Amino acid sequence: MMSEIFTVTFITGLIAATLRMSTPIILATLGEIITERSGVLNLGIEGTMVFGAALGFLTTLATGNLWLGVFVAALGGIVLSLLMAVLAVYMGLSQHVSGLGITIFASGLAMFIYRLVVGSPIVPPVITPFTPVAIPLLFRIPILGGSFFTQYSLTYITWALIPLVSIFLFKTRAGLRVRTIGQNPFAADTVGVNVNLTRTLCLAAGGAFFGVAGAFLTLAHQNMFLIDVIGGRGWIAIAMTIFGNWNPVMGAVGALMFGFLDAFQLRMQTLGVDLPFHIFLMIPYLITILALISVSRKATVPAGLLRPYRREEKG
Amino acid sequence: MEGRILEKQAVIEMRGVTKRFVDVIANDKVDLKLFPNEVVGLLGENGAGKTTLMNVLFGYYNLDGGEMLIGGEKVSFSSPKDAINHGIAMIHQHFTLVQTQTVLENVMIGMEGSFFLNYKKAKEKLLGIEKEFGFHLDPDAVVWTLSIGEQQKLEILKALYRDAKILIMDEPTAVLAPTETIELFETLHNLVKSGHSIIFISHHLQEVMDICDRVVVLRNGKRVAETEVSETTIPELASLMVGRELLERLDKGKSKTGEVILEAKDLRVKNNRGITAVDGLSFVLKEGEVLGVAGVSGNGQTELSEMLFGEVKPEEGEIYISGKKVPGGSLSSVIKESMARIPEDRIKTGLFMDLSVKENMILESHVKEPISKNGLINIKEIRSFADNCIKSFSVKTDGMDAPVKSLSGGNLQKVILARELVGDPKLVVACQPTRGLDVGAMEYVHQAMLNQKESGAGVLLISDDLDEIFLLSDRIIVMYEGKIMGEVSAEEADRDKIGLWMSGVTS
């Protein structure tokens, strides 16, 4: 068995699968980090991803255009996040309740729209998914070429977004405002920054990320929509946000770790080890919990997280 | 003085400003003028409407009536941004700083300029302002590492960075040590000289006399007086503010000391940042005396009280109550020894804001007979207990079933006093018992402390208000960086020496 693990094909495949499987989680984690940095926990993430997966799939099914599918998925994510903004930012309702409500609503809505369009055929319809794009020259590098540089376009974009989100948060005017609002909305308000509008924009940006993350699963990773297509990846992104201490790079590292464990357990299943496959399915989640326990003690939560902001109408 | 007012154009003029909240009028047709190079004191008790009036001026609240003129022109503000654009800055009592960000980031927010942050340019501008006005703050220091005084300077820098000409300061000295206050006043003098105007909110009469040119007194939302400082006296201002004559001095009476009731031996503990907060502290408190623990806040007083209250376990050292060693960090054994505990933060640790008055009153006695018997509580006993508490401490409330959060600050403190003092404890530990209270409520709390002493209890009074320490204490110790800088009896104590001790100077 050991010899099987260390073949070049195995390692190349494992690395490639790790990058592939971590893509939606990295995207969702980046979206959640932007949102939470502004002080809003968006638990609508899981449902928004399901919604994005369904919209993206159906758009492509109807038009045959994959990028249009991605675009519509992003729009769908934005719409749901604006709903979250109305509830949790402008009405000041509990972020937990609003977010969970949106997840339940959006998951149901996704299935509803899917059924409206395709009905319930015995064999679910499929699309022609994205194919990996080999980057010229680089893909020839042994091992690395076949793994790092033969990926989906969405994966490359996701990797580019990690430094971009970092630069946005730490090097731009808007980023400073977002971070300040997440820590002390009152401080931002007293210097003339519009707290609720900024939070809404952050939610919208996060929603677009969630939508695309969901669409990746139906347009690249698989070629069909199933209701459990997201399979808790949204919740994992929430965990990775904490694991990464609200830092995009660290969050991506966490997402990568989960992607690796997920890819690894799939391979272990096929190696024919005599254990129920459920055990392998559990591994990534179990290790994520253990990692969270060790890291989250030191986490510095944005001080304004979970607190709706309104000017006190009292002396 | 009169001449100046006649010839100069007011930088701010508020005419008949009215602000209503749901059922109360917070400001009722208030007039206020501010002239260039002037410090105006805005004086009043808590709830008199000072902060509300300033929040209206700062654009944080909308105006319900009246008008405001800046430099002679009528303005209407819908958010602080409008006020900032008119050169107004407000330094709130609770700082509007982001603790996890640097000085520079806190200054830049809202004034960043280009899309990408230009830290270098911002730093140059900040250092230029610091040089001009004599500040020495490291732009790269993270805010939580700064002292309260430094954080306040940062707030002033924020205002200057925005080129504000009018500074509203909401009780700026409430958190400062005497030496820091002197520094602040120097800064304010410099600002006024360089063309700024300042509105100084306070209920500290001496400070108003020291720093202000003119004073406006608010009471119940109305402007009740306006006078040049040179034409008034402290007692006059006090009675204008409260609306009645105040007892000028409490009679603290003689101390008849008895047995040692509380002893702390070599206490040592770290704060939640891992820095040693209390560093080998020992003292003895006897029955029938008030021992004042003076010091600038943040020098270990909070941690000391937490150890005494049994909230935090000392890393070293022992605590004895009536000669009996109390296990560290055990709340229940402290309650068993009947220590009356008046915590520093009545809202966070003293009370459950959503529970009713009566429930808050039985927090410590709910497991004891007669309120509780065989694991069941007796509602009738609770009602009579609470009724007795409300009457003997004259708590103003809509009833014992009203949620505690509907009470005013002074009445919140009375609920705590009632709960802690009703069984005539032998030992009272009070931490900042009058912080944020107005003059009337303060007087009540002080009297309650002295009554306890009179009836033979030992009272440990931890306070950063030096007036309070002098008013009540029989003996004074001064804490600085977790150590005791000195001890002196009340008769021999003088303010200058204690002030030096509070700043860490031994002479």
C-alpha cells in the first residue's frame, strides 16, 4: 500500500485534487472574511452557495454558456446578501437568526427553481463543465506542472483573489473603513463613514463570492446539480474564517488544509482499506474541529461582530 | 470681557435648540454662543442634557426645533460628516478609538485621501501636527498599549488632523490623573491661543473655574444660567446646577477602630494582558474606619477589587476576613463571609440589566432562609424583602417588578447599595462607587458609606476621585503600578503629596 501512495501519479493527483477541492472553500472563506471584517456574520453562506450552484447550473443548462452561469450565480448571491442586509443591518435583527433563515430559505428556493425548470427526471440533466486549462510552459514542470498549472480558470482566479482581498483590507481606504466599522462602528460614524452602507456593500461582495463558490461545484467540480452539492462547505468556510483569524491568507491556508484532507480521504477510500467509508468522510471535519480548538483560543474576533449599529436615540 | 463679545462674530450660535426623545424633552429651547479663542463650560448634572445638546451640534442627533449658525451662517446637519466639514470635532467621554489599530490608522480613518492608503504621507502630516502642538505619540503604537491620557491625546490629534477649529470635549477629565489633567489644560490653552474654540462639558466645578472663560449651566434640559467665570463662585454654580443648596461638607465623624476585619498580604496578580497588575500589595482594614485607596485608574485597582471580591484568584498572597483565611478566587466563600461588594462597573458586573429590581436585590440572599426554603423560593418573602430595600434606600423606580435597566444611574447604584448593605455587613469594599453619578446621587452614596462606618463596619474605598477619598477616608493609601506608594492618615494628608504619589513619585 505504501508503494501505491508514493507514486508520482498519486502525488500529482493528490495535489491537483487538493487545489480543486479547496477552491470553493477559499472563495467562500474570502467572502466571509470581508463580511465579518465589517461586523456582520453571514450564516446565509451555506444557502447562498446552494442557490449559486443551482442558478449557475440552470443558466448554463439553458444557454450553454459557462461564464454566464458564473455571472448569474454571483448576482444571485448578491441578491440574497442584500436581503441579509435588510434584516441584519437595517432592521438590526439577530445576525444568527437572519443568516440561518436565509440558508434555509435559499436552499429550499434553489431546489424549487431547479424542479420548476427540469422537473424530476430519473436521470438528472448534465452540462459540459469547465475543463482544466494548462498554463503554457509551466504545465510541463514535472509533478508541479500537472498539479498546480493544470487547473480550472476559476481556481486561478480564486488564487489571485487571496492577495487582492488582503490588499483591499489592509492597503486601501475602503479596507481601513471596513476594518474600523468591524471593530468600532461608532468610531467610524463619528468621522463621517456610513456604517450601514459599508456593511451592505461588504455583504454584497461576500454574497457574490458565495454564489460563485457554489457555481464552481456544479460547473467545474461536477456537471450536475444535487441538493446536497454544497455538503457543509459553507460551514467549513465559517470555521476557516475563525481559523485564519480573519486574515485572507491564513484563511486560505486553512481552506487548503481542508481541501487536502478531503482529497486524501477520497483516495484512501479507493485504496480498499477495510473500513466503512463514512470514517474517511469524517476525517476532514474531525481534523478541522481539532485545528479550530487549538487556533481559535488566540483568535481576535472583530469587536463589532454581531452588533447591529444604530445611533442611540437616548441621552 | 464684555467688549470682546460685542465686537466679535460668534463661531457657533445655537438658538432655541430643542431635542425630544420619545417621551422626554432632552433640550428645551437652549441658547448657546461660542466665540473665537474661548473656552465655554457646559455645566450640569447627569441627564441635564449637556451631551445631547453637543450631539445635536455634532450632527449625531437631528434637531427638533430651533436653529444653529456657524460663523453667522445657518446650517443644518444630518450626520457628523456635516459637522466635521464645518470644522467641528467632538471628543466623546467614551473614546471612539479602535483598540486593535495603530495611532496612525485611527487618525487616518475618514481622511484617507487616495484609494490606496498613503501611510507615509499621513505620518508626515501627523508628526507635523504633533510637533506644532507639542504631542509625543508614536504613530505606529497600537491603541490598547496607550494609557488613557495618551488615548485622549490621540482623540485631540484626530480632531486637529481634520483641521477642526471647534472642539467639543465631553467630560475629558473624568478619566485622568491630576497630572494628566494639568497637561490637558496646557494643551487646551495652546489650542485656544492658536485660534481654536472649545466647549468643555463637565460637572467638576473647580475645573470649570480653572479652564473656562464663560459657563453655561443646564438643568433638566433648560439653560438656567450663563455667566463669565470671573463673576461667579463655586457654591453659586453648584446650586445653579442642582437647583438647591448642597451640603458643602459631610461630617465624616471620628473613627472608633476595632478589630482587624480585612487583611491583604502580599497580593500579586496579572491582568488579562499578562502584565503584572497588582505587585505585592498588603494592607490592613479595621472595623469602624474608612480606608481610601487612591490612584489613577488602571494602576491595579480593578484587579485588587476582583481579588477581594473573589472573582480572580491571586497568584500569590493571602486574604483574611476577620482573621480567617479566604480561599482565593472563591465567590461563594466571600459571600459567606458577608463582604458587601460594590463593583466598579454596575452595569456589567453589578446588576442584571434585564432582570427586575426585586430579582437584582435578592441575588445574594436568594439561597438563604427565609427567601429560600428546601430549594424553593418564597415569593412573598422576596416581595417584602425588596419592599424594605426600596424604602430604606429610597430607590426611585416604577415598582419592584420594573426591569433594572429602566432606572437612572444613581438609582442603579442604590439597588446595589440596598442589596449589599441591608444586612449590616461588617465589611464593605466599594470600587469607584460614585463614578458617573451626579452630585445628588454622589452625596447619597457618600452618606451611606459613612453610615456603615458609624455602625462599626470597615470600609475599603477604592476610588480615582481624590475629592471623594479626602471626603470619606480616615486613612489613605496610594496605588501606583500595582504597588502601594505610601500611606498617610487623613489629618496629615496633603493633596500635593498624594498627587505626586499617584504619578509614581516618592519624595
